[in-house]
Amino acid sequence: MAGVKPPQYDPAHAAIPSPEQLRAIRTAGDDAFMLIVDLMSGCGLRNGEAAAVNLNDIVADNVYRVTGQAEFGSPSTADHR
């Protein structure tokens, strides 16, 4: 698209948690939080993809098909009609 600049990726600002930090993150919440952390760190899912996981999207042993994502936003930014 003309005039649209792609986002800049700066590897110096990428933060990858250590195994110890990841263990601390996993235990900081309830079971649902731990599952989302595991899906994001172990499977590479994004926030919305991990939150929208559906058992019907398991297509084979060890194969999960990402078909959607959860939408997050405050009510003040949502489009209410």
C-alpha cells in the first residue's frame, strides 16, 4: 500500500524470558493462565490465538489448527450499535 510504512523490528528490544522467568510467569496465575502461557511459549501462539483455543481445532495427534482469535478491547473502544 502506497504511503504505509512497515513496522520496525528491533531485535535489541525483543524480550525472551529465561526458563526460570518462564516458570515464575506460569505459576503467577490460575490453571487457565498457565495454559495460555504454555500455548504461547510452547506453541508460539499469540495472545488472542491462545485465548481462543478450541478442542474442535485439534485435527490430529499433536496438530492444532489456529482458526481464530479472541478480540480484546475496552468497552469504550468497542463499536456499540
